Amino acid sequence: MNNQESLSKVTKDLMLIEPFYGLFLIGLNKKWASVGTACVSCKDLNFYLKIDPDFWETLPHEKRMGLIKHELLHIAFFHLTDYSHLTDKKIANIAMDLEINQYIKEEWLPEGGCTLERFEHLNLEPKKGTFYYYEKLMEEQEKQDEMMKAICEALENGESEVELPDGSTMQLSNHDWEEVEKMDEATERLLKAQTAHIMEQAAEQVVKSQGTVPGEIASILEQVRATEPPKFDWKGFLRRFVGKSTRIYTRKSRRKFNKRTPDFPGLKIKQQKHPLVAIDTSGSVCDEELIEFLKEIHHIHKTGAEVTIVQCDTAISWIGPYDPRKDFTVKGRGGTSFQPVIDYYNENMQKYSCLFYLTDGGAGAPDDFRGNVLWVLSSNEHSQGDHLPGTVIQLN
């Protein structure tokens, strides 16, 4: 049986055992390529499933089933679009695998697979999502956990497995983030919509044939239907609208040549923007507008930016970092003045890349206007911003 025939057999068996994943697989572009094991790549708003033919030949049928489902889950869980902002890609790789391997039968997983059981000493909760595992693993890395130290060193060296402190070995995935990091927000949004469409079609076919859509997929589709896209291309704007303040992250990369010491990995440098985002919390801003503002702030955060929020009516009532995991309490609800925020920004311009001021525009123009400021008016038809200095946009 050649590789194409064996892949067809995997597809047919998935159709019988887990029909959603079988149908999802049929709807994807597939390609044989020398990629080590298997991976997912993006091109022309489509995902491509790439499989290494030499590696494929070494696997028994059930492990091939697990390999294919593993890659399908990366796509279905939107790992390539929703988590590109995570700064430590090595830890993100492990967190993703910890999430999706919980949905693959144990006998389908490779020997020494990356599972919660391998991290038993961390007491990780099951099925809590990539971000939960990422945060927990980052905490352990900071504590110099021996297991995490060994894993990170192996990933830095491009190794596909690691020997753990207890003498056992664990298989590692090293997903390629290069293509995703180059995407602008509009492309990411279109790619995600295209993927959701394929998933919806597969789910509809399963239901029509009296089958059952897996619980994890049904939950994701519910979230996709409920999540509103950003009303502005924040990622593209931040790329163009850069101020003085950026945070520099470096990581070693075997793909980048080290000119000074060729035998050592090169360094990949990435800048993180740090916008100051002001929210107009005066009484003229209604609850619907505040909700609209918070949704846009969440999308700003998802670009990978470090976001500091300042709330202000006639005076600044709160300044602090945006944390999507915490409830947000609105303070103020009095009159309106833009001057306190402008004064604060003028005094602290070295800290921030730019200022986004989210408002209904219901106040006089501030004095002593400096720096990179974008006025973001709510979609309310009564919003007015013609009198405001600088760049003004309206959400729609």
C-alpha cells in the first residue's frame, strides 16, 4: 500500500469512527513534503496539511490516525490565528499540544506523547484551554522547573524529543509560526472565517447523516458564531502608527544564521507595541458604547500589544494593565474632559507607543495636543469628532 492509499484509508476510518474529523480532513488541501513529521501551513487564505512521506511510512495505522487528528485539532482550535500573540513560542507549542492531545485516543498518540500525565507534578486541570496551560507552564519556567528547563533546551536545539529528569522521553512538536506572524489582522480574520466555514459544513453533514458533532467542536463553533470581529484593523494600524515605546523580545533560532559565532543559533528580535488606551467613562457614553469599546480593546490586546487602560470622565479614575481574564469595572460616569488624559500622555510619552482615545466625542478639544493620538468614536450616530485634533475614526 503506497502513502496515498494509506492516507485514504485513514480518511475512511476517521469517517467511520469520528465522522466530523473525516469530513474536515476531506475539505483540506494535503501535500506530501519533507517536513520531519507533519505540520499545517497557510497559503492564499487556506490551510495546507503537509505530511512527511518517510515519517509516515514508519507509523502503524492507529498512530497515523492520531497524527492526522492532531494536526486537524490545531486548525479546528484556531491555534495558528488566535495565539500568535503569545510571546514564548516554545511554551505555546507545549500548551497547544497539552490541550489537543486530550481529545485523541490514548492508543492513537505516539509513545512518549505530550500529555497531562507527563506533567502530573504540576497538577494541571483537564480541558482548560491553551492559554491556561501557557500561563501555568510560564510560571514553572520562571521557577526553573527541571522538566521545563529540559523541554525548552530541546526545543531551542530543534530536537523532536527530550529526555526528562526521570529518565523517560517525551515527543515534542515545533510548530512553524513564521507565516502566521507575517499576516495582518484582516488576513487572519478571513482565514479564520474560511476555516469556520469548512467546520460548519462538516458539522452540518454529520448532523444530516444522523451523526454527532464532537463536544469540543460544537463548543468552538458556538464561540465563533458569538464572537464579533474587530471593527478596525488594529494590527495594521499599530504597525504603521509607531511611537517611541516598544518592548523588545529575543529568542534563539536555529533558522537564523549567527554571523559572529556560526556554531550557535542566531537571535530573532521582535518588538511589542505598548499603546495607552483611554476610555471615556462619562455619563454621556451609554453601556452599549462601553461594551463596544471593551470588545475593541480585546482585539487590540490580541494583536500582541501590551495594553494600558486609563479611565476618565472629568478626571482620571483608574490606570492599569488590560487583563482579559479579569472582570472590568467601569469607574466615573460624571461629566467629560479629555484634558486629564492628554496631560498624562504628554508627561509619559516615553512609556507608550501611542494613545487610542475611545469616546463619543462629547467634550471640547484638549489643549497642548502632542504625540501619536487616534480618536476612536463609537458607532453611535450621535458621535461627533470634527472638532478633535489629529486622526479621528468612527467604529461601524
